[in-house]
Amino acid sequence: QFKRIPLPKKSKDELYLMGEGFNNMIELLEVNYEKQGQFISNASHELKTPLTVIESYASLLKRRGKDQPELFDESVQAIHSEAIRMKDLTEQLLLLARNEDKWLLDVKELHLNQIVDESIRSFQKAYNRDIEYKQEAEIIIKGDLQKFKQLFFIFMDNARKYSEEIITVRITRNDQGAIVEIVDRGIGIPAADLEKVFDRFYRVDKARSRKTGGFGLGLSLAKEIADVLGVTITLDSIEGLGTTVKINFPAPSSH
Ligand code: ADP
């Protein structure tokens, strides 16, 4: 708890306003402080789980590996997959940390259609999933190419993880600007969780997410990237039917 300046009666004089400003800053600091503490404790917890598995299998091999070679396959398998999980988490944490460098954006004029096309191609190459691509408008945007690709990747990756059928990506124009939609026909998100899925480390179903390999960091990173790029995200989802992510671009120019 940080100390606040005790403020007597409300007044308009400068000293009072300064005191009030100071107390507001303290308020913000406290919120940030608490969030950071929460983040570190979540991250440590997520890293600790795979480390514990690795440690126990390693010690099992150390104690009994020579006498019981049949332990070898299972142990190596577990150590390997937990090490991959730790590597994935570390990579995501680094991405989150790097996104703080907002001023390092490489802003250029970009063809949205082309970026989406490239993102889909590399995604399909990596995951061999069917993606239907509908372009209903040609859009030019301004922004950082790599950050846009990162953003599309996060949503396509979620569509892949939480659905089995074909994924649709669509570009349309509306009064406010342009929209990229990523539509899946998967398990959907319960209404009560919709707000919370953007929080760091939040997962609807922890057990299931662990199987699909998620940490609950993707959407929080997406939200931060979107803020940096000046686009907004809307999430529509119906449990059991699927999810539509809309990335809303402000006033694009067309050609
Ligand atoms: P994760 O790595 O767990 O996927 P995210 O931050 O990307 O983390 O998503 C948070 C949670 O939101 C997920 O664990 C999942 O429960 C839910 N979610 C995100 N996208 C989808 C989707 N397209 N369909 C169903 N559930 C989703």
C-alpha cells in the first residue's frame, strides 16, 4: 500500500488539485503493481508444473533407469513434451514483453488482402487445415506488417485449436472501415467467459486447454497488439456452435 496525501475539504485551489492528481497516480500505480504481481505468480506457476514433471522423471531415471530400462521411453517422452511446453510458454512471455516496445513499430502502407493471404498460406503450411478465404473488398491499411501477421496468427490458431471443421476468413468493408473476420464452427465460448478470455492466463477449461497446449496468453497478447495497431477486436461466440472474431480497421482507403 502506497501512501496517499490526506485531502481535506474539496476545493479548486492548485494545491488541492495537485494532491488529487498525486492520489490518482498512486491509485494507478497500485493497480499496476497488483497486476504485475499476479502476472509473475501465474507465470511462475505455469513454469513450475512442467518443471516438476521433468524433475521427477529425471530423478526416476537417475535412481532406477539402469536397472529398469523399460522406464526409459515413457520418461524421455514426458521430459520432452514438458520441455516443449516450457519453451512455448517462454516464447509467449517474450512476445508479451517485446510488445511493450510500442515505439519500435515499423509503420507502412499495406495491402490488407495480401497480408491475410500470406498469413493463411503460412498457417496452412504449418497445420494443414482447410481455410476458406473470402475477399469482398480490397483494403489498404497503415501499420506494422509483422504485428498484423502475429494478430491473424493468434486468431487462426485458436480457431484451429477449438474447432475441427473448415475455418472461414473474410474481408469486408463497412461504414466505419474494414473488417477481417475469422469464423470457426467449433466448441464456442460460454457467454459468462467472453469478457474474461482476454485476461492474461485465463482459460475457459483448464484441463482441456492443457491438452491443446494453451496457456491463456494468446488473446491477451492479441488485445495488446490490437491496441498498439489501433484496431479493435470483437468476439461473438455461441457455446457449441462456434466463434467469430472481428478485427475492425478504422477508415481504410480503397483502390
Ligand atoms: P489459449 O492458449 O488457452 O488458447 P487464449 O488466450 O488464446 O489462450 O484463449 C483463452 C481461452 O479462450 C482459451 O483457453 C479458450 O478457452 C477460449 N477460446 C479462445 N478462442 C476460442 C475459440 N475460437 N473457440 C473456443 N474457445 C476459444
